[in-house]
Amino acid sequence: MVDPSAAARLAPPDAGEIAALSSAHEHVLASIADACARAGRDPSTVRLVAVSKTVPPERLRAAVVAGLTTLGENRVQEAEAKVDLVPGATWHLVGPLQSNKAKRALAAFATIESVDSVDLAERLDRLAGEARPAIRVPILLQVNVDGDPAKAGFEPDDLVAALPRLTALEWLDVRGLMTVGRLADRAEDARPTFIALRALSERLRSGSASGAGLGPELSMGMSDDYAVAIEEGATIVRVGRALFGSRV
Ligand SMILES: *Cc1c(COP(=O)(O)O)cnc(C)c1O
């Protein structure tokens, strides 16, 4: 929740910063539209999450004015430090979540994109059900489609087995799948990862009764490869550097 008294004390965002971020936003929207045109998709089916890790709250206030209202963070603590200082933003957690921070994550984030185990899902479900008022939390299931040992996420076969338990959780709205592609020199190299996530989603959703509880969202694609991800069906792209510049 935004503390209104804290929000009222904030300095107004810098006009030059707003102009620069508006222009970066427009550029990314144009690339999204181009990728949608190539794929015969409607651009309104793609949502942009502006990944704001390391970006200070003053700049994020300018980002909100520039229309970047959905922000992604990969650490609970960093988001907690920003939430009250950036009124008007909605936050997605895109990084790994330790169970002991689950309650704080539910307080800071509207959507948790990085649910990567049944234990974590069950804990989030219990906490969401205990909240007053209880809330049904939108989540995505992170999948390690490449079997990359450095990456978090369900192994695809494990997810097939776990899906009935996950979609039965009362207080979680399992909107779809998320993946982090492997680091690649060329955007094209990420395409097989994106194809695999979409194929897994289709298989899970058509395969069984529990698949009916899995939503169609596909969060995939970052600054270097979001156009390719959209060609392969991304409904959420998580873009940091292409909006905010490189992180130092
Ligand atoms: C940092 C990050 C992004 C954004 O990466 P960019 O290369 O800056 O676009 C997307 N997803 C996750 C999970 C991240 O940690």
C-alpha cells in the first residue's frame, strides 16, 4: 500500500527524465507492434513489464509518468524500499523467492511470476488465504525449459506431475508460465526456448482436467530477445535495459 503522506512529500519527477523514458517506451512499443505484425497478432495481447531493478525510485516516478506503470523487480527487499516511493505503479516479482520472504512478497507485489516449487506455491496459498481480506493472487509458474543448471524453475516433467496440486490451490490464480532464456549472443538463439515454453503450455492446458486451471499467459523475452519471444507467443515481456539503459 502506498503511504499517502510519504507520497505527498516526494519531489516531482524530472521533465528531461520523463521525456527520455517516454521515448524509450515508444521505441519498445513500436518494436512490440512490429513483432506482432510479423506474427499476425494484436499488440494489445502483449503486456510490457518494465524491469526496474537497480533503478532508483526518483527515476521510476518519471517512468510511471511516461506510461511504464507495471514494474518488475527481482528482489523482495529492493521492491519494498521502492513501493511507497513510486505511487501509481504495479509490481511483478520476476526473481527467485525464498519461502521466508513469501509474506513480504505478497505485501509488495501484485503478481508473482517466479513460483518455482510446490512448497512455495502452498505457502503463498496459505498466506493469501490468511490475509484479511483474503486475496486470490495472480502467479506464474517459472519453468526451466532449457534444463539449465544455473536457472531456477520447474523441470518440465516435474511440472506435468505437479500441476494438479498447483491448480487446486484455492488462493492462487495460476495465470500461466514464465521462463528466463539462456544467455545468448543472438536473439535468434533464444527462439527454441520460447517455442518450448509455448508447446509446454499448450500440452499442459489441453492434456488433463488440471490443465483447465492453468491460464494462457507466457512471460518470456527480455531486452535482447523480446521481439523473438512475441513472434513465438509471449503475452508478457520483461524489459529492463532497453528502457532504462544498461545497469552499472
Ligand atoms: C533483469 C531481468 C529481466 C530484464 O532484463 P533486461 O536484459 O534488462 O531486459 C527480465 N527478467 C528477469 C527475470 C530479470 O531478472
